[in-house]
Amino acid sequence: MSSKNQRNYKLKQSWYSKNNRNHKNGGSRSGSGKMSKKSSDIKPVKKPPVKISFLGGLNEIGKNITLIECDGDIVIVDCGMAFPDGDMLGVDLVIPDFTYIEQNVDKVRGIVLTHGHEDHIGGLPFLLSKINVPLYGTPLTLGLVENKLREHSLINKVKLNTVNAGSTISLGCMDIKFIHVNHSIPDSVAFAIKTPGGTVVHTGDFKIDCTPISGDTIDLSSFAQVGDEGVLALLAESTNANRPGYTRTERMVSESLDNLFKKAEQYRIIIATFASNVNRVQQIIDCAEKHGRKVAFSGRSMVNYMDVASKLGYLHVPDNILIDIDMLKKYPPEQIVLVTTGSQGEPMSALSRMAYSDHRKVMVGEGDFIIISANPIPGNEKTVGNVVDELLKRGCKVIYESMYDVHVSGHACQEELKLMHRLVRPKYFIPVHGEHKHLRKHAELAEFLGMERKNIFIGDIGKTVELCGDYMKEVAPVPAGKVFVDGLGVGDVGSIVLRDRKHLGQDGLIIIVASLDVYDGHVISGPDIVSRGFVYVRESEGLLDEVRRLALGILEDCAEKNIHEWGVIKNRLREEISKLISQRTRRSPMILPILQEV
């Protein structure tokens, strides 16, 4: 039998088999006289609901991570970290709580990444040390992730899958299209996630830049196509939702940098920017080449980012323009551009160490022209101001004001957000990525465009929303919160430890050390009083003697009353000594009794 006849035969067999099934189910005309059901009687197949859970990125800046769940499959969008605020004493990083992911690891089909900023990839090493799931991202994003995994000895344990913008991948029941967007780092993408319950569009961080420094403009046609096909929900970033108009093009910075380079002809130029802002560094290199200057990098993250970007072809460096930071003294200052980290005033960053004369290789002074090419992240204004003040005290000329146009945002303003809404035309809208005021403003923007308030959900960390064609409702929350990273410890610093650190930092510590008789509880030696961060001992001997006498009286009274429970004795010491100190000084130091039986 020929191949054509074989195909015809199989088609006939398939038709007969289908007809026979319909006959058995009473769904077609047959010899028994049964008639098929009317099409109007056939109920449409009910679509499964889509659940969206937020483990970070809402009512805060950073720590972005979202879970999309449908029909037993989970896809994780991003896994970021945040920097600690002023109340998180001693904390290095803040990452999401991964409890819900660990509880449902058998459902997780993969992690998809929008771009390579720390607030979107910084939490990955901590998550991947607990679970092993594949990662999907664009080349630059995965190049930066690979560096992180290598530092945490995870590089051979995780599967990295490179996906170019415009491509579609399948993870479980979901098809995920990568859509190119403009942002302050190349290779940024949004996602159109097609689930059995409907399509969810997640914009990631984006703006609409018609003249980008590198790459193409945002792929608006793909957003429009997805919108034409029907979108169940839009999750759109809200960082600049309170800013009217459009975000300015990155090209403006090039013109401003060129003018500042002309003004700084006799100075050494130091420029602080985000290490991940590859496009900005490219502009600096281009400007340095034009003005005949050499370029050096300072800061570990800056060096790492530029190394990855250069190897992958996202940073184009002319020959003989880069020099090592150790070679700065071999060139006249007016031939140098030093690109450094520290635009947010981070205490351990390169620029902060320069400002406080703590940098091993760079001393700053009157011959330096310093440009801070970034806006302070909300909450960092004070630290940035302190660094600027220190640099000015040392005689540096510092450019930090917005009027010099040395920075433009990578996030969409109101008119760009409106365009995104009009293209996607979602049934439901969930603002993401921002503090509450940003989320609320973005929700108002959606209402202004005609969306009903009942179709908008303003979430929070741990909240879960369930969506289908007929409804959107909040369901049971998932475990979520902040996990603190302090040195090598992950999660071992909690709210109680931070409360104690804050207490110690505000009022100091008093330690009471005494040895008690094991038989009758009377004091054998002590009590000795040790003070740290409370008062200067030499000038407060009278107060400490009074504390010592009170402590001795309490211990002897407990012995006379036959009280031997450590908890009771220590509580009496804390309460009565705290009362005395409060009366004498109006302070509340931490009281730490240390008792031992002899």
C-alpha cells in the first residue's frame, strides 16, 4: 500500500473510531434511532482558575517575586532581594520567605527572569540552595546569574536555559512568550503567560524609549497581538505611576555627560552609577574616548557586571581605553575617568570609602570632579546626602542635582503605562513593583482609563488572588515575609534580634555578674557591673555603685526568702534596676544578669 493510501486508510479508521465512540455515548445519529444533542445543549468546558501569589515586590521597593499557578503547575517570575533599611541593624540583605515554594516544589516547573537587576535576581542563590528547578532568561540576565551561582558554588547544580526575546517556551500547562522591552539594562523582557485559564501579561520593569542606547525599541506589536487574542490579567510595574508624561530617553544623558566632560577638562572625573546600568557605562566609555581619557572601574560588583557584559557583547570597549585601577597614578588626573559603585551611598561601596578616606587605592580631593549618575532610591536620600557632604568637605566638585540631567529613569511614567493598558486591554489589573502609594496611583490610572474598580486588585506580600473569566477574588494567603541575611546566616536574625540590636544601639547594655552559693543562694562573689554603650564608667562610678548595692540587696533578699528559680531572680534584677536607672538617667539600657552557682 502506498504512503498516500496508508494516510487515507488511517483517516478513515480514525473517523470510524470517533463515530463509534459517539454512538456509544448517544451523541450521534445511529441505526438505533438516537439523535445527536443540539449544539446549544452542549455546556462549554469550564476553564481552570489562575492563582497569582506575591512573595515580594508589593508595598516595597525590591525583592520582586511572583508565582503564577494553574492546573497544578507553578511558574516563578523573578526572585529578587532588597537592601536593608535603617532599622535593620547589621543586616546585609533582605530576601523573600521561600516557605510556600518549598512546600510546593513538586509543582514548580521553572523560574523565568525579566532582567538582571539585583531586585529581580539577587535572591536566586538562596532559593536554589533549597530547591533545584531550571532557570530561563535572556543571555545577559543568565550571564549575571551565572556569576552569582558560581560565588555560591551552585553553578553545576542548576540548569540555565537561554531564551531570546520573541521566543516562546512551555513550562507545564503554560506557554510563556518573552517580549522585548526597554529598561536601564539590556536584554530586559516582559512575559505573556498563556495558561488554560487565560493569558497573564507581566511587564517586568520597562519604559518606552524610541532612541535606546543599545538594542531595539520595545516590542509594542507583540503586546498588541496578545491584547487582540484576549488577556485575563495584566501585572504592570508601578515605580513611576505617580509621574506624569513620559520617561526621558537615555540619549539625553549622553549630551549632559559630554557637556560635563568639557567643564572638567582639568579634573579627574569620577562617576558613580549602578553597576547593572550597562547602557550608562557604555555612554561613559564613549564620552571618555571622545575626550581622550582612560577608563578604570572601582567596586567588585561594577567589575563583575562589566566583565560579563563585555564578554557577551553588550559592552563595546575601544582598544587601549580600559586600565586597571592600580595604574591610575601612571596617568595625569585629567586623562582619567573612574567609574565606581556607591550612587546610593551604601556604607561599604567604593564611593563611600573614598568620601571617608577609607579606600585603599583612591584618595579624593580638590582635583576631582565627581558625578553621581543616579537618583536616590526612596529611603536612601539621607545616606546619599552624607556622602555628598563628605566629598564637598574634601574639596571635590560634586554633580548630584537633577538639573544636570546625568540620570534618567528606567521605569515607565503615566503616559507609557496608559499605552500599555490600551494595547493589552486586560479584563483584570494588578499593579505590582512599588510602594503602596505607587500601587494606588496605578490603580487610579486604570480606573481613569475605564476599568471597573472591582476588576482591580491591590495586593500585598503573602496575598493570593484567584482569577477566571467570571470572577476575581482574594483567597487564602500563603506564607511570606522578610528573611534577613547577616553574614553567612540566613534567617537566623529575626524581629526579636533586631529589636535587641536597636535597644543596644539606643541605650546600651548593663551586665550583672554574680556567684551564688549552691546550697542557700547567698552571694559568694560579686555582683560585678559591666557597662557597654550606657555611660562612661569613670564619670559614673556613683551610679554604678548604687546599681551594685541594689543588685546585692535583691540577691540576698531572694536567698532569705528561699527563692532559687533563676527566672524569678533575673526578672527581679531587671525590673528593679531598670526602674532605678530610669529614675536617675531617663534611659532604658538592656539589663543582662549572669548568675552561676558555686
